[in-house]
Amino acid sequence: MKTLPKVGLISIIITICFLQTTIAQTFVKKNSTPVIVISDLYVPAQDVGDNIDLVNAYLLPEIDLKAVLLDCHNTFRNKVAVNAGVGLHQDKRGPREPGYSAVEQLNYIFDKNVPYGVGPFSAMKSTDDKMEYISAYENKGLNLLKRILEESEEAVTVVSFGSLRILAVANNRFPDLLKEKVKEVHISAGTSFNHPTFLEWNVALDTNAFVSVLKSGLPLYLYPCAAGDETRAGKAKFKAFIKDGNNTFYRISSLNFINNLPDKLKQYYHYALLRETKPGYLAMLDSTFQSDPSVFNKPHRTWETAIWMQVAELKLVKHENEVFEIVPENEVLNSDEIFMEKLRPCTIEVKESGIFSYEFDKSGDAHIYEREDPEQYEIWMNKALPDFYLNLSEKRFPKAKAFQKNK
């Protein structure tokens, strides 16, 4: 049997690797934004929205995902979580562990190898705490963040959906690196309209971390989760489930559109919705989805869409023919009606308690999210979002059976 010369074999291997890399990169736009995601993602899922949200980082061609950092807390690793933070409810459905499996599943589905690591499990003891006493295991996320920033040739955008502990500790340890290599920090946390008392979940998880980052001097873009507008929220206990002009919450009326996605994605969403922890979480992605499709026919609460729209430079529009669509900013037509949402420059003051206030100021060094009509936003988003995900999925998985049926 003839064998290839060693040099020839090496050349073939290099060529194959190059082609695989090139194919993977074709789904990421040329001028995509390098992004690091910080997420309080757990297994079993605590808020299924975290699992659903992470798909954006893989699916949007405008995003070049560099790493996923898992912001997890010791309290939730118990069967019953108590004293998670000021005013936070007991979580009686534990124990939970860092959501590595969700990242592995998405790497598997999208044929990527995005690195991930967990951050400190315990709360910061002060705003300047470097947490040099934590274990090597809990340093994995911090070390990964440092390496990604050091190796990146351009400034990186950080998006945070959880507490700000990883980012705060990183800034306490290597502030010069963050100042040089972090382009923007987009934060899903806090209460809008300068509410004087309500401490939102992501803030309450680690108030020292939140205060530390808000005082860091980093380029901050804040997207409040909870509604502080008293004319809307009133005395509601769960202000994070109410819409106003400066927070990001809205309801997707139904996740039924997931039934039209490829089986791999349906299996991923189903696994998250059932809050499963069973083994074989990768193998099941290769099987045909045979569960009752009505499992997705339920509403979904979400806060994260606004951040991805801003980072990816997308616009929510209504065309002349009354069709609603999410499109790249450079593809908006002159005849389109654009839903008004933006990031307004402001100054921010924060108390040790984590309560903060902001004042709109064109010369301010921070930004706050604002939308014109939260009720209209929910209506338009419900009409545009399903097709947006379906179209992106078809471009990413054109050979999937789900899309072959219509050809």
C-alpha cells in the first residue's frame, strides 16, 4: 500500500483545518463585534431566559463570540437557596451548578469551540476586593477574560446578564488592561427612573460588585431590568415584570415559532425549558424531535433583546406593507417606520446600597437605554422576532429538514 510523504500529509491536514475554519467564519460578518458574554447560567436552568438568550451570541452574524463567563453563586448550589441577596426570594428548586452544558450544547450545534469558565462563587467583601483568596477553579473565568483581552488585536465588547462580580474583580486586578482593551460594557441590571428603594435581582446578587463597576470609569451602557416608573409599576412587588420607558422587559406571547427551527435547536430549547440535568445532553441533540410541539406554546418573559439589538446595530421597523422586521441599521429603507430606542448619554451616581440615580447629560460618560413606547415595543417585537430567528436559522442551517420542507 502506498503512503503519502510526510510533508504531503501535513499539507492536507493544514488545508482541511483551514477549510473548516473558513466555513465556520462565513457565518460571521467581516466587521463583526468581538464579544465576551457574562451570564448567570445554571444547570438545571434557573431562568430559562439565560439559555434562550445565549443563542443570540452564536446566531447573530454581527457578533464574534470570544468567550462565555459563568457568573454563579454558592447560595444557589444548595437544595434551598436562602439569603442570596437583599430582598431576593428563596430558590427551592436547587441545587444548581454552573451551566457548562448549555455552552457545550451550543458549541456542538454551531460547530464552534467557544471557551468558557466560571467566576468566583462568593460575594465580594468590598468594592475593591481582588478576591485573591478564591480557588484556582473559581479563577478560571477571570484568567480566561484576561487572556482574551491580552490576545485580542482590537477592543472587546462585554455584555453582562447577571451580577457584575467577574468584571469588578477583573477591574480590581488588572484595571489598565480593561481600560485599554474593553470597548464597551453593556449591563442588564438595575431599576429605571431613579427609583429610591427597589434593588433589582442582578444588583442584589452582589451589590459591592455593582457599585465597583459603576464607579470604575469603564464605558458603561446600562439597561435597567426593573421598572421604576411609579405610574406604571406602582406598588408592584415584582417590578422586573413591568414595562416602562427606560427598562427592557417585555413578553413574547408564545415560543411556538421554535417548532419551525431545526431539530438540534428544538432539542436545546426543550432541554432548557424542562430544566433537565440528565446525561446525554449532547447525543440528544442529534435525535429527531418527537416531543409534543405544544411544549413551546407558552409565553416567555425577556429582558435581553435590547442589548443584542444595540450591540449588533439592529433596528426594529415597520415597512410600508405593514410587515414588521428586525434589520441591520444599514438596511433600513427610507420608507420604513423605525421604532425609537436608543442609548442616551448620562451621568450616574451610585450609593453603597446599590441604589443608583442618573441624569441625562450629553457630555455624560455613561449611557442609559431608552425606548419611546414600551407597549408598542412589545407588539412590534412579537410580530418581528419569530421571523427574525427563523430567517437567521435558515441561513445558518440551510440543509436542515425544517427548511427543506418549504423548498
